[in-house]
Amino acid sequence: MDFTGKTVLITGGTKGIGKATAIAFAKRGARVALNFSRDNKAATATYEELEGEGHILLKANIIHPHAVKQMVSTVVNEMGQLDIVINNAGIYNPHPIDDSTFEDWQDSWQKTLDVNLIGPANLCYCAAQAMIKQKSGRIVNVSSRGAFRGEPNHPAYGASKAGLNSMSQSLAKALAPYNVFVGVVAPGFVQTDMAADILAGPDGESIRNQSPLNRVATPEEVAYAILFLASEGAEFTTGTIIDVNGASYLRS
């Protein structure tokens, strides 16, 4: 998987899956545009780990449509093109229906959908306009096992990821005539900051035991699947959802 000469925009690109993906793309020759929303220190640290030259940092909150539009415009103007987009940014806020106020319930749904679905939808739109003009492009959206198995304590998360899956498959059909291909990676639990507290808590062992490998995924394993979908030669996988959950949840 050689990405020499390619420009990649990764949201939530400075920690966990996003960081591993950025490092992997840069190692294989890509120029990386790293998006982050808050943590300047983590962003700088990841940026400094990237091999090669021509990478940029982009601070923007994807819940704001104008920020998304400006971010894509900056990539195209400063880097000359936009070949690959990885929608990785996401949140995972608990809001069990039997232990949440109505106000908390509404707040969790709004915030989760804004970050996990509406933001990626807006980025797909803005990126697609550039990709349609250049008649090539790849979009890979990071979903979740939770879209299929249910998230009883995080229902907005499961719904947002199910929506992301459906949107991705719709866009795969809509954009294929323009030589733009769309895929999805759906991890289970991954060793990231977002899952750290859960994995370190009383449920950690049972979560690891959900997989016959008796562990959760590493960010690098998820990144590998992302790179595959973004690679030359993977065009006919457009619309595909790749599970990266260690056989912890099987579907057919």
C-alpha cells in the first residue's frame, strides 16, 4: 500500500486510531492533514512523529459546518489536492434510558449525532465536491461494532454509527461514477483513550473475553484496515463495511 503523492485528511487524527492511521499513512509516503479540536499538545506530539514532509495541523471542531468547509478548502489550497478522507473523530457518552434525566438524554443525543454523524456527513459533502472535480478520491468512515450489536448504555452512539454505515453505502453508490470510493471500518473495543476507563474497570476482563483472542484491538490493527480501503486496487470494495472486532461479534 503505497500512498506516495497522496494527500490524506484525518479527523480526530492525534490520538488512538487517528494517530495510528496518520503514522501509517505518512510511513507509506502520504502527506497528512491532521485535524484536532482541543488538545494542542497531543496534536503537536503526533505531528512530530510523522515521517516525511508536507504535513499540516488543522484545528477545527467538525460539529460546525463552516469549520468543516474551511478545513477542506485549506487542505486543497495549501496541499494542492485532497485524495483521501478518514472520518475518525467520535464521542462515546453514556446515557442509559433508565438512569438519565430527559435533559441529559436530549443533550447526549444532540452532541453524539453532531460529532459522529452530522459532522462526518458535512465533511463527506465538502470533500466530495473536490474529489468529483479531480475525478478521484477515497473516503473511509470509522464506524463501530455497536452499530450492529446495540449499545444499551450509549444508544445515541449505536444509532449514530448505524447512520454512518447507511450514509457511507449510499455515498458509495452516488460517488462511484466519479471514481470516488467509500468504505467503512467497524471496530469493536480498541486500546484508546476513549475506551481506557471501561477497559481498566470491572468490565474490562469480560470485554476482552468477548473475543477468542482474549484481547481488544490495537489502534494499528484498525489503521491497517483503513489503509486497505483507501488503497489503489481496493476500488471494488466500495460500500464495504470491514469488521475489526476479533470475532467478538459476528454477522452475516
